[in-house]
Amino acid sequence: MYDLTALGEILIDFTMQGRNAQGQRIFAQNAGGAPANVAAAMTKLGASTAFIGKAGSDMHGQFLKETLDKVGIDSRGLVLSNEYFTTLAFVDVKDNGDREFSFARNHGADKMLEIGDIPTDIIADSRILHIGSISLTDEPCRSATMFAVENAKRSGCIISYDPNYRASLWMNEETAKKQMRTMIGSVDVMKISDEETALLTDNTDYERAAETLISQGVKIAVVTLGKMGAYVRTQSGGKIVKGFKNKALDATGAGDAFWGGFLYCLAKSGKTPDDIPLSEAARFADFGNAVASVCVESYGAIPAMPSMDQVQNKLKEERQA
């Protein structure tokens, strides 16, 4: 059985890595896409994972498949299309590690995922199905995502959702709100950033936002708070789990690393989200903070996801500090 199957976008992150002698920006080819990042984070920690999505049968798509295989993610659910090209994202990294994205996705393969592309046998053999909202921006990938979630629920999977809002990929903010919120009632565990609270709940206060998600059926809601760490909420209450100090080189994939660490703990607990007390959910978040802290100390997303030894060393350093 897979600990997690991730469904959604897989793409190339061309990440800025300085300038050449002529002053031109240098961009490095990295595998990316939030759901794929989450799967990679879990796999590098020792979990069993699979990925479902679509890329082009071009040089970039081949590179993405090779990356999944090299990491150890089951790539049977990755369709390489002859009709559409692999989606590209250009990532400008600021001096403080923050990022600015520019996407080439108008005919990108990731949003052309169809219901017929979904391997329901892989989903049925998974503890967790993880999705984002970028696969909800367009048809046919929106219907394919809904189909996958319905199948996962029938199979007894835990449904994980991280909206991961990217304004430039939506027609407008109102459309984004409407589509991103359609998934809330179907999911068990959900992560949003402090910048997404109003989009998902109409609340700018992170505690109220998490409370709103719980009232709508989410069993565990987590709001990431940047350097502050994360706020974890269950039916029994909420708690801030402080973040780790680090020297951030590139924040690409930080939220995915955090959530991969959190979901790793959930999968390995053998429990349903209903059975996770707040104290245990907070421990999951602390582990996730450690995973993210190591991730941002290197460039890229999937290449920067840490091993269990690296995470354990980070946790040890934090306890001794």
C-alpha cells in the first residue's frame, strides 16, 4: 500500500541561481509542482508514494519522469502527452529567499489531465490522496480531480488538500475563491498559508480561519505562518508550533516540505484524522517545520527535500539550542 498518492501539476521550475559574467540571470532546471513536491518530501523520508498527473513527451517531461523514478515515486500515473507541452514556471529568488513566479501554461499538459487518465487502482491502494487547487483552474483537470477525490473517499482514503494559490493561473480572484472552496467539504486534512486565509474562509485572522475550516468538516486544519511556524487546529482546540531558525537560500517548496513532513507522520501513525489529538497534530507540525527548515537551505524544491537523517539532525540541533 502507498502511504500517499499525489495528484496534480508537475512542471519545470526554472529557478534563478545568480548571474553570469555578462550580468544575465542564470536559471536552473528543477522538477517542481506542489503535489509532486509533497510526494518527493515523503519519499525521501522513507514513505511509499505514487504520482498522478500529465506532462509533455518532450525533453522536460522525460526529465520529470526520470526525476520521479530516481526519487523513488511510482510514476505509472504520469501520462506523457504528444499533444501538449510540459508546463514551465520561472522562479526569481529574492535576496531574502522569497520568490516571484512567471508561468508558461496556456497549453500546458498538467491542466489537460482527463478522467480516463486516472488510475483508480493506485488511489484505492493509498492511505492518503493529496491534491492542490491548481488542478481546479481549468477543464478537464478539474473534473479529473473531482473524480479522483470521489474514488478516494469510496476507498476509505484520507483526503489531503493544500490550495497553494497562484493568482496568475486563475481568471480572477472570485473564480479562484469559488473553485478552491468547492473542495473544503470533501477533505480531511488541509493546509493553507497565512496569505490564503481570506481567500478560503473570508477571515484574515489565522485562528478564525482554521476554526472556519474545522466547522466546514475539515478534521485537522493547519495555517503556515512563515518564520513564526504553524497554527494547528483540531476539534479540541488550536496551538502555534514555532518554526526553526535557518539561513534560507530558496523558499521554493518550503510549504510542500512542511506538509510532506506532516503527512508522513499522519500516514505512519496508522490513525484517521478524527483520532489525532491536538498534541499529536502539533508534533506532526513540529516535524514538518524541521523538514521545511532543511529544504530552504538548498536551491530548488524536489532536489532540496531532505532525508530522515537530515531532519533528525535539525530536530536535535533545535533541542540543544
